Amino acid sequence: HKPIEKNQGCNHMVCSKAGGCGHEFCWLCLGDWARHGTSTGGYYQCNIYDKHVKEGKHVEEEKTRQRAKHALDKYMFYFERYMDHDRGMKLTLREEAEIESKVQILHDQHGFEIIELQFLYDALKQVRACRRVLKWTYVYGYYLTEAGPEKNLFEHLQKNLEEKTDALHEMLEKELERSFFSEEQQSSSVADEVSSKFRDFRSKVTNFTNVTQKFLQQIMTDLGSGGKLTGSSSQV
């Protein structure tokens, strides 16, 4: 399926033969253009309400059109979320250099040992691993049966992992910056205050990294159990 773009004034639409099918149809009613000639009485009839639709005589044609629209909407829903996690995963590669720079600043300006700052690298690697799995869960979800307990459980596990991954990613992108690198913090920070805030932040990020890892292991275990979600894994 391809999106329809009307780039000229007339209502005679042609699906591009380059990558398309060459089908000709009417922009207004989406009906076959062959039925819009003057000989069929169809031309210039698209502005008239068709009582046959109301009476159900075109029900099958409408159902076919709605099924095609639903198929396209479903594909775009899963594709956009796949790409969002793919972009997020690739972004962590750039952010690794930013983390390295911030680690050096925290070491040089506040005296934190490099080993104490390893949790930042660990958290970023966890985000990357989660984004990689999450993007493929949308491929899995696209082909999963529309309704039923298996899909309900899958979406529950997916939501939990997505929620924790986004929260952990935000800690590294925004909370770290806000807590230690904003202009306000740079100008007013006292050594003891920074040290206390750092310990709290490290504890929070480390705990969140561990929790996120458990959610990742859970969805991978369930997806790997013969391709079925059994719900046998312990809930986090």
C-alpha cells in the first residue's frame, strides 16, 4: 500500500506505474475511473449522495476499502514505533561520547573516581539493549493475532519495558544535565551538596538499570518460549 497524493487539480488519479500498479480511480469516491465516463453516466456524479450506499448495495466495496485503510494504518502504527526505537538506539552511540565527556568533568571538577561513574556507561548500554529489543517487538506485534490473551500479555510486557527504558533514558539525557551541568548548578553547588546529590542520583540510576534489565529478561524469556507468551515468568 502507498499513500495517495493529489498533486494536480483534476480528480482523475493514476497510481504511478513506477513502483505502483497503474490503477486509475476517482479522487472523490475512490471508484474505478472506467465507470466515470459519460457513456456510463458516472462522470460528474460524485457530488450526488448515493442512496445505494445507504441501502447497503455497495457494502462489499466499502468493506474492501476499509480493510485496505485498516491494513495501511496498522502498518504505519507499528513501523513508526519500530523506527522510533531504532533512532533511539542509534542515538545512544552519539550519547556515549557525551557521557564520556561528562564523566571526565565530574572527575576533574568534583573528584569522583572513574570507577564510581561506571554506572552511567552501564545505564546507557542497558538503554541501547532495550531499544534494540523493543524495536523488534513491534515487528513481532504486527504479526501477532489481533486479539486474545497472548497479545494482551505481550503488550503488557512491552509497555512495562518501554516505560522503564524511556525513564532510564531520560535520566541520562535530562536529569544528569539538570542536576550537575546546568548554569544554576555550576554557580551555586557546594562540595558536600554535590556529593550527596551524586550518591542519590547514582543509587537511583543503578536501581533503575537493574529493574529495566529484569523487564528485558522477562520479555525475552517469554518471546523465546517456543514463540508463545505463557505468562509463566515471575512478574517484576
